[in-house]
Amino acid sequence: MFKLIHKDKEARLGKLKTRHGIVNTPFFMPIATKGSAKHVSPHELKDLGTEAIISNAFILYLKPGLEVINHYGGIHKFMNWDKTIFTDSGGFQILSKVFLHKIDDKGVFFKNPYTGKISFFTPEDVMNIEIGIKSDVAMALDDVPHYGNDYNYILNSMKRTHIWAKRCVDSHNDKKQLLFGICHGGTFKDLREQSAKFINGLDFDGVALGGLGIGEGRKQMYETIKSSLKFIDDDKPRYLMGVGSPEDLLEGISFGVDCFDSRFPTMNGRHGTLFTSKGKINIEKAIFSKDNYTLDENCKCYTCKNFTKGFLHHIYKTHEPIAERYGNIHNLHFIQDLIKNSRKAIKNNEFNSFKKDFIKKYNKDYLKIHKTIFTYK
């Protein structure tokens, strides 16, 4: 199922085998919560180098519903994607007042935002939903805690996640579908260690780190990742959920993370923050209005091959809907290219120098550099 091929210190190269093919690790998954990535088609996702995406089983259960998805033979044919699909369980919706009604050790009461109806879901119900959707990798139901709560709150949340994890393992009966468990414990080192050991000890195909990137800050996040990974077996893929900035991806890879997902690239793309090898820029700033150059001379994405920063500035400022599409294509290409180059660097035992060189250039003041090179009349 997972084969570790090479290590460069802690950074890892591997292959994750699913029923829809092999995914090279480390890899990044664009978010397709409702079965579609924001403004980017399945064909374009492939062109960007995407090997796996993640959807949300609970959201898909609400709409269009399992009956519709089963009519098409599963999520792959429904959304026209023939590569790997992960499905999240709905645990993240526990953070949302829109969805959460009540929670206990037996399960969670969710409110359907489309109808207002409140329904009770057990870990067994969630497993049946994910099996019915026919994703390649199902995530166990977890209790995602709000950041900043006290030790006892995080402890009780972690214990509930462990109870649910065991029930997910016991009820999951699709041998062709992989099942990943999720560690929690907030930023408390002892709880993270306890959770990593517990989830790693169950019969999961992979182990995820959940509840990070939601307010704790980079220093604490990095310390938590490193301390947790010590207690996860090398032969299990490690998944850092919800983290996707270029710097955090590289740091995660350096710690030994194999899998990432995040809305970060597309969220930024929709709001005009675009990634370049010389740092991220806000394309709506006036300095770009007459810029004749592409976003990034090293980028081969559709956006960079066809449009100047001046044109992109114009369509963002005038709120043309296609602006978000061009921004998302570029940001996702940038991230997938970064991951691909990371794999090359690991293979050549050069990852640490690759990471340092990238971050040094990426964290420079792009606008300051820009002003010294270009002047506008």
C-alpha cells in the first residue's frame, strides 16, 4: 500500500498505492469539497501535476446525496476524475456553528445548512457514507477542537477522537478503500505523543495530524509536527491536514510529512495574492497596472504563458470572474511544481539546501526588488 523509497535525512520519497493508481509522495491535494476544485477543471488539475484531491464526504452526503453519487457508480465518475480521491469525514465541520448542534462520545448531531434538519451521525454512519462514495482513502471521524481551549477540553476531545477511531476501524469493511486515522491533542506535547501512539497502534493504513494551522502559530505548529512524527511508523504515510503555504509545505516535508491538503493556494488566488519564486504579491496593487512581465518567468502555467501582470491587475481590479480562475491555476501550478522539485531534491539528497534557497528567495520583499528594476511613466 505504501512503499518508502528513499530518505534524505527526515524528508521522504515514497509511493502510495490506491485503487485508482499510484501517488508519488510527498504530494499536495487541492481541495474539492463538493466534488470540484474552485475554478479549475479536472483536466487542468492533471495538467498542473495533481495526482490526488480531497473531497468532503459529509458535505457530499448532504448534497447531492449518496443516491445521486451511486447512480454514477461513485465519486470518480460523478466528477470525472480517474485519479486518487481522499474524503474527509466531516470532523472539520465540528468547528462550525453552521453545522454543529451537539456532540458526545456516541457521535455528533449535525444541522443540515440546506434544510435546517438536525441528524445524528455515528462513526459507523460516516464509514458507511465514505464507503458509499467509493473514495480511495477515507478519513476516520475525529473531534476537531477549537484552538486556545484549556488542557481538559483538549484532553476530552482527544479521548473522543480515539473512541471514534477505534469504532471506525472496527466498522470499515471495504478492503479496496484505505483508511487513515487522525491524531489530535492541540499543542500539548504529552497529549500529541499519547494520540500519535494510540492512532499509530490501530489498524490504519495511514496517520494524519489534525487540528493544526488554526491559530497556534508556526513555531508551535512545527514543534507539534516534529514531536508527533516520532511515534508514527516509517511504513505508514504521514498526512498533515489543512496546511498549504509554500514555506509550511517545505518545512513539513523536511520533518517527514508525505501528504498535504489546503485551501491556501486557491483562497489566496481568489483574493489576488499570487505566488512567485521571488515572493508572493498582491496583484491589485497599482504598481502592477502597466507591468509588461508575467507573474513568474520560471512558471509554465497557462496564466504565465498568456498574460502579463498588467492584464491580471486589470481583471482583478474590475472583478472579472475569470480573474479568480487564472489566479487559482497559477497558484496551484506553483505549489505542484514546488512539490515536484522537492521530490527531485530528496532523490538527489539535496533537499535541505533546496528548501533554504527557496525560502530565502521567497521571503524577500518582492515589491522592493520590483521598484529597483522597473520604473513607470
